[in-house]
Amino acid sequence: MSWSDDPAVVALGGGHGLAASLAALRRLTAELTAVVTVADNGGSSGRLRGEFGVLPPGDLRMALAALCGDDRWGQTWAKVLQHRFESHGEMDGHSVGNLLIVALWELLDDHVAGLDWVGGLLGARGRVLPMALTPLDITADVRGATPDAPDEVSLVRGQVEVATTLGDVLDVHLEPADPTACPEAVQSVLDADFVVLGPGSWYSSVIPHVLVPGLRAALEQTRGRVVVTLNLEAQPGETDGFTPEDHLSVLHQHAPDLAIDTVLADRAAVVHEARLRSAASDLGARLVLADVARADAPGQHDPEKLARAYALVLREN
């Protein structure tokens, strides 16, 4: 599947959700840009962020790996990038890709240039950009974060902590509250033919993009069609008990001026189609239902099925 004139597509998110979206979209266009959250505070990324004061590289690494081709070269480099050391020393848990990215950041003193060099080495089918140029922290207002106080609302700090909280997330914030958006990311959104938001951890990977003032303004002003891809299931802790309509409601609460063209959802994951269609319509969007789930891994998107769904959405527009 390809176009003679490839559409410019920008995908926003982080982690496994964004990786699935990129693995699908790279099959459709060569004009692909990933804009990635930079709030990870756990694992190898958190350690490198704390030691070197850089952006957390983990989600950026995953996006680059997802843009590698299906040939031997691409898949070999994707495996190298994702390879994680196992030892009894300080290298335990670090991934090759994280170290490579940080090395180029130190050599070039430029986050965007470093990522472009890594993408060139991999033969990545697209570009990867951070949503902001300084590390961010996610905080959340959570009800029942501790089992012995189920009605108490407390502040939970950190992307990992928010994503794994036992309580109900009521709202999320960024620290600092007004980070400077990556200029190249802003321009890519403004110039896009299509902007894809989601799937991914809703509060810790998707919503943060609309909390960056410059990026939210670009999303509201872009000439591109905005496609929201819904998750296959609610995430325990972060969105436990959420319906697909709830996900749309939360997005609208944080970005009420965002014009959405299409809501894409997995047919089997939608219990009340009429409700979701109505919720999408209330936001000015049409609902597209398709089979996009992996048969062998519940809760995960299938890149080939997702590519077919995206192809339908892009061609119809």
C-alpha cells in the first residue's frame, strides 16, 4: 500500500501504543513523523535522565525501532536498538538504543540532530522528535491511591507511578506546566495532512501532548485531519473501568478546541456502538470500526490490520 504522493502523517504518543501506530503507518507513507512524550522516569530511561540530565530516551528508542524496515537490515538494527543488557552490575537493564541516543546527544549537543543521526543509521522510515526539549514530570490527582483511604484524593508524581496507580486518575498535569514544545514537532503538526493521536496509555502517553501549550496550539491550528485511535482495553489503574466514550471525554476536557475528524476503534472492543458513535459525533468526528487487534496477544494492536484501517481512513479523506 502506498501513494504516488505520500501524505505527511504525524503520530503522537509514547511507548507500545505509539510503536504499534508507527509500525502500521510506515507501511503507508514515507512522510512520517513521530512526536514522542518525554516524561518517563523509570528503568534505564530514568537512570540516564537522572545521571546525565537528558531527555528520557526510552520512548524515543521504541519509536525509532518501530520505524525500522521489515528487511534483514531493518529488523537486525531494531533488535540491536531494543537489546537490554542483563548483568549483576550497573549496566543491568540498560538498552543499547538508550545508550546510543544519549551518546549522540552528548557529541552533538542537540536532541533533534542526535535522533536524526540514529534514524539515519537504522534506515528508519520516518523521523522521531521529542514533544518538548526539556525532561518533564507527570503528576496526577488520584482518588484512592492507598487502599486504606479509598476516598482520599492525593497527588501522584511520575509517569511510571501514574501509569501503575491503584487509584482512579482524576486529572493529570505537567511539571513544568508550560514547557517549550520542540519547534520541529510543532512545525510537523502544522504541515501535516493527517495527525494521529493514540493509541497508548491515555493519561501518561496521549494526554501529555495537549498539555504542552505550543503543541496543543499546533494541533488546534493544523490543516491536517486529526485521527484519534482508541485503545483496545482500559489500562488497570490509569483508566480502569473506562469505556471508549470516556477516553474521548477525557481528551475533550483537556483540549476542548481540538477538531477531530475520525475516531478509529476496534470493532470487538466496542460494547455500545451507538453510544460511541454519538460521542464521536458530539465532537464533530465520524466513527470507523475495524478489526485491528492481534489474535495472539489480547490488548495489542496488529500492525498489518492497523495499516489496513489507516489506509481506509487516509484514502477516504
